Amino acid sequence: MKIILQKSLNVCLAGTVMAGAVSCGNTAGKRKPNVIVILADDLGYGDVSGYNPAQTLHTPNIDRLINDGLHFTCGYATSATSTPSRYALMTGMYPWRNKNARILPGDAPLIIDTAMQTLPRMFRNAGYSTGAVGKWHLGLGTGNIDWNGHIAPGPREIGYDYCYIMAATNDRVPCVYVENNRVAGLNKNDTIEVSYVKNFEGEPTGKDNPELLKMHPSHGHEQSIVNGVSRIGYMRGGKSALWIDETMAKTFLDHVKSFIDRQDSQPFFLYYGLHQPHVPRLPNEMFAGKSGLGPRGDAILEADWCVGQLLDHLEAKGLAENTIIVFTSDNGPVVDDGYRDDAVEKLGDHRPAGALRGGKYSLFDGGTRVPFVLQWKGTVTPGTSDAMVCQIDLYNSFAALLRQPVDHQKDSRDVMDALLGENPTGRADLVQEAQGKLAYRRGHWAYIPPHQGPAFSKWTNSDLGNAPYEQLYKLDSDIGETENLAPTQLEKLEEMRQQFNDIIR
Ligand code: NG6
Ligand code: CA
């Protein structure tokens, strides 16, 4: 298959570019493939039924991607939280090289240098039209944003032609959508004010006015109230533009579809940041009560529906075969992430991280090993791959596929042959990050250096991976990282420590 594929790409991509389309040998007018990256928020390795056929939660549409594509058993986010993980995806650089790549508040400045070569810019250079819809969480502006004016820099200033985003997370203010450089639908006289320091005079908060809440916090999340849910941060005004959590999925999906519908002669690259199943979990009534697992499970069903709607749309437009879809998640799963939403009570036998240890925020594999699927209908043979691939690799992998310069200064690796199912190994190693702390994976081995901090999070009820001693696990025989081999496998330990230090120093 490799030979056929390489040949077709050579013919195709080295062909004459005419009005943005590539003339492809005798298939004149055939275009470069469109590329869509769907990034779920806090979806775990065990949350997708295609990865765990025995589980009760069914994700039939993500399973469509799996059945018609290649799914990776060792697909990674770089980080166990959103901002750093998205930073790596967008830039191809390890987030721990940038001290600002930590969970950002909703009024944080953009943390990507606007002069940097980014994933969307790489696509743009290859002749693509680029769009970002959904969760952003990489900061906007340069500090002191005026939410009533021109909001920049943001996605458009790092390579996206179009964007329709939420600034940070669905539990952080401002609870409005930003379309290109403005708050969408904002009425002129309806001024928005945002603060992460203090409340605005006379405005209710979750802390002081719990009677106004339809969903109550379990920890944090007790500041401004929007749509009956108290959030992180304070905001006032902007009533004309406030989002409604229950229609957020449809809103983003509609903008995804209309972005696709607007495309003409150019191929497109679309980043689609799903907001589910991040807290607060308020899926549309279509999904309420449907999973039996409470709002977290229902939100996963809603995310799955979004994927199905997108696939149907591509099919209806005749784009199913010439579109590469990568589906993955920004970090591992969490059950209680700050709201009393029944996720713990209704979890039953469901294991969001599957057999992996830890979850969101963790240095164990459950923090960063996530569902990771690539579908390219008609080109990539469906199946399973054990190759290690990471979201950070999308930059150099797609650069190589599209005959753009591969940037060897980046931490991104060209693993396109693994992504297409032609190489069983993928990247040699990966530095994983959780809350600013690092761990290291090479081959089947996982190494966690000594870290200060709690071993266990009582808030999220999960292992964080901190220990005052070194940890070494052999993942092929111990996927759940239960037996620390550091005291016995001294040679391996020394090798792992050395290789890890060579990268981070
Ligand atoms: C934490 C929030 C959590 C979530 C997370 C970011 C509290 C107590 N916890 O600080 O709810 O918002 O930040 O999640 O406030 S992420 O997926 O965007 O990284
Ligand atoms: Ca996340």
C-alpha cells in the first residue's frame, strides 16, 4: 500500500496547482485532501466503545471513524490538561518550553507567538483555507482585552482564516462566542466586563446566591452565574451574546458545517474543538438521561452525535473520501471536575480511562493516552495500530505529506507513515506533562522522576503520579502501571533517566 500511496501523493501533490486545486495525472482536478482535526475535551481512553467494545456507553459515530479508519492504542496528547496540550497541537512544540502554557483563565493573553510557524500556517502555505471552531483556550489579545471591540491577536493572527470559538473553557467567563475578532451577536449598548480578580457590584455569584443555580459546584466554580451555572471568573453585561450551554453543541456544529459549505476551490483544514465532556455538563435535552451515566455520559453521547452529523455532512457533500479526519482528546478523563452533576454517583462499572492508571491532571498514562483515530476513506486501510503517535506530530507529519518543509527545530516528528498504517512504531519517545511536571515514555517503558505534590487528588479521586522516588513501569505487561520496577530494573532506569534528561535539559 505504501508504494501506491506514495505514488499517488507524488503525482497528486507535485502536480500543477491551478486555482488552488491540484491536477493529478489523469484524475485532473483532484484536490489535496481536506483535513479535519476533531479534539474532544476530557474524553478518556475508556470512553469510546470502539476502544472498549464491552462497555455500556455506546459511541456509534466515533465508532464509524474507528471502523473505517485506523485507531491507535498508543495515541497521545502531550499534556494532561487543555492549554498545554492544545499548544503542542497548534505549534508542534513541547508546551513545557513555554512557561505560559498552563490552564489559562478566560482573559489570558494569547500564548502563541504570532511570528511562530504554526499548524494552520503550514496548511495555509500548502494552499489550504483554514478554520477553527469550538474550544480555543490558548489566550486572546495581549492583556486587558476589550470584549466590546476588536479582539486580537487570536486564531486569525496565528494562521486561521476563520474562527468561531469560546475563549477558554465552558466553565470560565466570558460565556460568549468570539467570531473572528469580535464577540458574536453582541448588542452595541450591552457592554461586557470581565474580571478574574473581583466581582462587579450587585452581580450575584454561586457562592452568595446558590438559590439561583440549576447546577451546583462541588469545588471552585462559585463566581459569576450564567445560564443558572456558576463559573470561574466574573463577568457583567453582554446579555445579548451569552451562550446557552444546552445549545452549544449545535452552535459549533452549525459553524463547522457552514465553514465547510463556504469552501470552494481550495482544500481546507479545520480544527473542531468539541466542548464535551468538560464541565459543566449540560447537553441538549435530546441527550439528557440517555446514557444512564448521568450528564457526563450524556455529554459524550452529544459529542458522538456531533461527530455523526459532521460525517453525514461530508458524505452529503461528496467529501467523505477526500477528507482526512483525525479524532482525539486534549487530555484524559475526569469524573468530578467541580460540579455536583451525578457523574460519580452514576458511574457504575464505566471506566473512563479504560485500563489506564490516572486521568486528567495525571502523570500516569491515563492523563495523556487518549482515543486517537485517523480516517482517510479509500486510502488508509482500516485497522488498529500500536505505533506511538502524538498530537504534537501533526505539524511535521502533515508538512511531509503536503511537501511542505519539515521543521527539525520543532519537537514534532514526521510520523505520517505510522498515521497511515505503514509503520508499526511511530515516534521513539515522548515527554508527557501534567500541571507543569514531566514524565517520559519510551518504547514500552514509562518513567516518572521524583515530584513533589500529592500522589492522589481528593477532588478528582484519582492518582496524580507524584512520588518522592523514581517510578518505572513496563506498559506492555502492566498497562495499569501497578508495579514500580525502578528498584529492580536499575539499568533500564538509568537509561530512561538519561534519555529523559537529554531532552529536557
Ligand atoms: C481546573 C478546574 C476544572 C477545569 C480545569 C481546566 C476548578 C476547581 N477546577 O482548575 O474544572 O476547568 O481547570 O480543564 O476550578 S481543561 O480541560 O481546560 O484543562
Ligand atoms: Ca481538557
